[in-house]
Amino acid sequence: MNFALLSRLLGAVCLLIGGSMIFSLPWAFPGLANRQYAPAAESIEWRALGAFTVSMLICGVLGASLRRLGRPSRGQTLYRKEAMAIVGLSWVMATVLGALPIYLSDTYVAPERPITFVECMFEAQSGFSTTGATTLTELEDPRLVSHCVLFWRSWTHFLGGLGIVVLFVAILGQGSAGKAMMRAEMPGPSKEGSMPRMQHTALVFAAIYIGLNAVLAMIYMLEGMTVFDSLCHAFGTMATGGFSTYNASLGRFDSEWIEYTTILFMILAGTNFTLLYFCSIGRPRRLWRDLEFQTFLGIILIVTIGVVFFGMSNQDDRFDSAGSALRYGLFQVVSIVTTTGYGTADFDSWNNFGRGALLMLMFVGGCAGSTGGGMKVIRHILFVKILKLEVERAHRPRVVRQLRVGGQVVDDPDLSRGIMLYFCLFLALFIWSWMLLVTLEPDETWGVRRTSEGAAAITTPTDRPDDAEPPILETPQQRLKSTLDEKLLDSASAVAATLNNIGPGLGVVGATKNYAGFSQGAKLLFVWLMMLGRVELFSVLVLLSPNFWRRH
């Protein structure tokens, strides 16, 4: 491992993170934010202003020190090993440095409950990984969460949308190692070969991304949002992140125009940016003929039809007419499959088919080469095709067929092995994390109190939709068992929502709730899962291998 080269490049990433904090400083003036709900406040949010200034100084000193230590590496070649280390360590660094201004600004999770540094790292990682999960319960009270912090959370979405390292490649360029860094930042088999120069590719992607953010922000302003809200929600939409400036998310605006605009741009954000590039140069046929994009739209269409049909047949509150059913059903399906996580309705109160369909979509994700997280549509396509070949080979061993995607032969001999290994590893991470959370998270999170004798009792009502009319014959023991059964499903959805960078899940982490109730240990687990879900799994896992850090 070339530690001098690693130090120099990590110093550049550190300076990039610190320098980007300057965009949050103007929002220390509440009048500029023009929040509709904000009460009369001080002319300047001095605590937030000081917190961001100190954080910028820390990033500057640390970045300059790392650059100085790395001086001997000038002119040296960056190889794949160092590139992978930069990707993994950049996300660790971003988590810690991004947490500093939130912590130093005296942010509160809830009234009389100051935020801990672990929760600050949770917020920072959720922003950079474009997950959108939060522990903050009162976003609309500037005395608890400053405008600077709200903007910084959304700005981390902007930085994380294409990846800190992708922007790093676009700005500085890293020669042959740029390809390895791009692959690690934008996981999944993609069409990067169409534009062979990695710095050019990163610049094109960044230009498309910034342009779409600007267009969406202007549209939001025309639809009635303030400048502050339009920027924050544009960052959350195009990054498929989901951070909002309101407790009710986009549902706060209750506007069909805003919701359908967001649906369109979420689909664009979940599309391979190479295909968007071809559309921008007048070659839209590449988009419509792409198998992954066709499958992506097909999934949205089929699941939306199912959610609307079963929602109306079960007479759910939000599905009282075909128009409202389509509006809320389509929005939530697109929001989940693109891993954005915005909400306009409490989907946790939907019927079991709707909830189950959304839980299933958490494991799909957007297209490869998009800002969407998750497992990626192309991996599911390849998995099905590889499985079909293996089934045929089982009863016709002499038949040799080539793997084809979109009519083209896939000549990578290691692709099949890599896809199967990825699915196995992803499933193993999900199961292990779920079991760890179920085992270690206290039952008090679900309102269950344990006595000294080991007995358990419900101390707070559960959040089930039928709480207003509990079953007449339900005993305390049955109620307790039902609550503990919910712990299994809620924990599974929380792991799925963080590992796939969704944000909201079911139950205690549903659309109208957050992650504030979990223990500090569980939040650290979620930080790790969000990082694993955002970048290529091996780019993070290799950091745990002692052999990886040995010198050449």
C-alpha cells in the first residue's frame, strides 16, 4: 500500500468536504431561508455559523496536513489497490467530518434531547449515501435544528448523488485508476465503456447531474416552493436521497403538480446517466432500446397497478378514487424503487399487499450508473438469465449457450461468478445484520418493559393501524406476542431500508416515523449498512482485511 499517495489524495477529499460547507453559511440568516413556519428568530444563527466555521477550519487543517505528508508521492502512479482504499476511506472520512457541523451547532433530536455524535454520524452518512433516514424528530423548529444544518443535510445529498470520489475524479482526474474509482462509486455492470476516458465520463455525468438539479429547483420555485425548500428538495430528488425540510416530507405541500414533477425527476435520477447523455446529444433510441431501462419502467408499471388495484379493492383511506389511488400509489412505488424515500402518504397503513410490495422493491433499486442505490435492476436481469442457463445446463449438459443481454453477448467470463457472489454476500449481510439487530436491540424500542424477574409487559401502545379499535378478545399476553412479532418485521425493514439506501421502512421506522428510538449501537450498525449499500461492497469490506494494508 502506497500510504504517501493515499494520504495526499485523502487530503484533497478532506479539503473538498470542508470547502463545500461554505454553501451552508448564507442560510444562517433566517430571512434568506424564508421558511413559512419559522417564528421570529435572531437575525443570525450564531451557533450554526460558528459551528460551520470551526468545522471548515478542522477540515482545512486536516486536509493540508495529509497533503503535506503525501508530498513524496507526487508523480507516482495510482493503482487499483490504492483507488479502492481511497473510496472506502473517503466515505469513513465524510461520515466523521460531515457530522462535525451538526454536532457543534447544538442540534436537538427532540425537545430537551441533544443530539449525540453517533447520531450526527448517522445523519451525515445518511446524507452522503443518499439514504435519507433521520433521527431528527422536529425539523420545523429552528431552535432545535438550524437552517444551516437543514441545508447541509440536503447538500450532502448533492455531494453523494454521484459520489464524492466521482466528483473528485471529475475535478482532478486520476489516469488509469479513475476507472477503478468510478466502478467502486457507481456499482453494477454499466455502460461506461461507451466513453472510455474516465475523467471525461465523470465530467459528463456531473454536468448532467448539476443541470437536472438546477432545472428541478427552478420548476419547484414556479410551483410555489421557496428558494430554500426548492434547493433542498431538488438535491433530495436528483440524488434519490429523500431528506426534506418538513416533518411530513413532500406531503407537507399537498400539491399534485409537485408530486408528479418529483415522480418524473426520480425516474430520471434512477436511469443510467450514460443513457441520459445519449439523449442529450440527440440519440434517444439508446434509452428506449435499453433492456435495463425497459425492465425498470416495467417494474414501476406492474407494481403500481397491483398497489392501486388492491388498495382500491380493500378501500384504503388514500385510495378512495382512481385519481388519488394513482397519485399516491405511483409516487410511493417510484420513491421506493429509486431508493429516494420521499413520502406523501403513510404507506405503513396500507394493506398487506401494498406494504409487502414496497418491502420487495427495496431490494430492486435503480439502474446501474444512476444515483439510485439498492442492488440495481441490471443485476436482477443478469441473475435471472444466469439462473435460466444453469437450469438448462442441469438437464442438457452438452448444450453451450452464451449469456446475452439486450441482444449482445456478454463476454466477461467472471461476470456470472461475480453476480452470484454478490447476491450471496448481500443476502448474508442482510441476514446477519437482521439477526444482530433483533438480538441486541432492547425490546423497549417497541414499548416492551422487562422486569427483574424476566417478565415482559407492554408499557406504550403499538403503532398498528387498528390501535383505535383493538380486538376484544386480545389478552395482554397476545398483545405482547404481537408486539414482539412486529419487532422481527420492523428490524428486517430497517436493515433493508438502510442497506438499500431507502430511508423509511415499516413499523417503528415507517413513513411517519424515524430512527430516533433505536439504541446508539443500532445506529452505528445502520451507519455501516448505509455505507456498504452506497458503494461497491468489496470497497468497504477490503478495509477489514490485514493483507490489504501491506506495503508492495
